Amino acid sequence: MATDVAVLEQGAVGKSLGNGGACCKSGPGYATPLDAMAGPREALIYVTAVYSGTGIEKPDYLATVDVDPSSPTYSKVIHRLPVPHLGDELHHTGWNSCSSCHGDPSAERRFLVLPALISGRIYVIDTKTNPKAPSLHKVVDPADIVQKTGLAYPHTSHCLASGDLLVSCLGDKDGNAAGNGFLLLDSEFNVKGRWEKPGHSPLFGYDFWYQPRHKTMISTSWGAPAAFTKGFNLQHVSDGLYGRHLHVYSWPEGELKQTLDLGNTGLLPLEIRFLHDPSKDTGFVGCALTSNMVRFFKTDDGSWSHEVAISVKPLKVQNWILPEMPGLITDFLISLDDRFLYFVNWLHGDVRQYNIEDPKNPKLTGQIWVGGLIQKGCPVVAEAEDGTTKQFDIPEIQVWEKVERWSSDDPVKFGWEAALCHQLAFQYMGSPILPRPSGERISHATARC
């Protein structure tokens, strides 16, 4: 359900065209988040678009979007790369090499990794040969993954300093959450095995984030593929088919050290982010169903704990399936200087900005409605305490032009503009708002930054 933004690395387009573009002389990415913040803006972004649920029998594809303001094709989709199979549902995306490898001059950010949630395939896309028209490099066969690891339903991919890749997988081939875990691929995208130690798999899988300075990786919980692939059913939450836990692992050993039960205030914890400052031992996780942003942190005794940092109140509504509508927090991000947190409420349709300079006490500093189910022209209306009703004005969006214009050139723009893109993407993922005439849905944007 989440949307990712990734940007073509500074200088990569110029370098491939032979006009003097240059990246760092060491490894890929940047030495620090603040270095990335000071870097030049990106020239291209890559966005996955899916046809799942549209009734159209076409393969998902990767769109290349020009975000260079000086370009004659600025804000346009300049290339579409369809994958060779139907029914994949491309989801999160990641790079083969990232700032974790910044100190390794032999490392190169060349390949975009596209796990397909439903089919279990993992597509590897060459973005170096022609950044404006990337090509398919390799397909990791789901049968090979299942045979060697028992894992299926790949979701989040992160590059490691070793050159390997780590991919969270949400279940086994039959959709059982008990079979979930972490897939390890080598630098040539061959299956190496599972990352976690035997018997140390999480209860449920979804996103994860590692923090080497604290020798910790923390993963989140969505649900059993056998449940969520059939559509969300609230009864399945009561039946124990969805998660509410964070799983704390030793890094890089893969030993499950602690399981944090977020309780009824932390149902469906999805996206997780540490602060960018690698010395900090705190971060946030968005709990979708209960619409809470939970802060996790290290305690004095070395264990990890949590608390609700932000709570989105449900809105009283009319003409909906329930009398109250939760915000349903989905994706979020943190600005590179750790000053701001941005998240989207999928159902309400607003993007929020919080100042988190004091992570214990986030302060709401901005809010804008860009979609959702309570916008003007929709049947659903919000009801105030005095019984009056209201709907929200949203910006007029010319789909695939204004959406494509948003990018991540600095931390504040990365927050607002990427989060706006995220919110619009969710309209394609699950509601009739903002359909594209040809039927595909924006799924994820990927950028090199």
C-alpha cells in the first residue's frame, strides 16, 4: 500500500550522456544526510504503475519522469518499461547500492530492484545504460526463492554495505504469515538464503529499517497474505490475521532480541523510519488502522520501548460504511535534517507536517487536503459537533502532469511534494477518486538521492 520516492543520483544523467556530470568520487550516495540535503536536485524519478484491480489485462510498468525544470519534457512521462508478466503488483522499490556503500569506490548505484508482491518475482532494472529509458536486466524467479528459502510475497528491499540486498517477504507460497522472513540476495541477485537465524522469523512482515550504529534492525507487521490478498476484512483483525508488533533484531546477526506489542493503539504498523542522524536511537512507525504515529526508542537498559506520539482523531461522517472514518495513516517520511515528519491520511485525504525537533512532542505545523473521500463532489460528508456538514476543497490535479512534477530536491520539498504524490497514488490504490483514463494506478515512485 505504500508509496516510495527515489531520485536519479546527481550527475548520473549527465555522466551517461558524456557532458561532464559527476557524482561523488567515493561510493554511491552521500556521506551524511546533510550532505544529501545540500546536493543538487534530481533530474529523473522512476514511478511504478500497476493494473491490479483495474480489470485491465496489461503488465505493470515502470515510468520514467523528467523532473529537470530546464528540460523541454519537464514533468512528463518520457518512457514506460512494461514488465514481461501479468498480475505482478509491483510494490516497494529499492537500489542495489546506496549510501550504506558510500565508502566503497567499487560500488555503483546502477540497478533498481522491483519486488512484485503478488507473483513473488523480483525484477532488476538497469538504469545506468540509459537512465531515461531503463531496461530489464534480470528476473529473480519466485520458484527459486521458494525452493531455497520458503519465502514468498516480497515487499521491501534495502541495499547493504556488504553489497548484498535484504528483502522482506510477507509469507510462504500458500500465504501463511508464519512463513514470512527476510530474503538475502547477493550482488548479482542470486538467492543466498534467509537473513534471520532459524527460529527467529517475525510474527508478520512488512517494512524494516536498520541502524548499524545501534546494531539494530526493526521490522513491522502488516498481515497474512492469505487475508490481505482477498481485500481487507475487519473480522480478520480479530481473528489474528493482522499484526500489531515491532520486531527488534540484532544487526547484522539476525537474532530476534525483542518483540514490542503495540496493543490496540498500534494496529497494522506499516512504514518505519529511524531519524536520519545515525547517532539517534529513536524513530517512528505509522499504525494504519488505529491512525497513530508511534515513536520507538532505546531505553537506559538497552531495550526498546514505544509510545503514541501523534493520534489522528476519526471524523464523524455521513454516507459511508461506518459512522466514523479513521484517517488511516499510510506512508510517511522524515526530512533529511530530522526537523519535520510528513504523513498522509489515506481516507481523510490530508497531508500533515509535524515539527519533530523534540521527537517526544511533535507539533502540527501544516496540513493540506489533496484527495480522500471527503472532498467536494463526493457523497461522503464530515459532520461537525453542531451537526453541520462539510467537505474539503482540494487542488485541481491534471493527472500525470502535476503529479509527475513533484520531486524530492530538498528535505522540505521532499516531505510535502513526495507526500502529496503518495496521497494521490493511494487514490489509485483503493478508491474511485482520480482515475486515469487508461486505467492504470500509480503505485510507487523511486528516486536516486
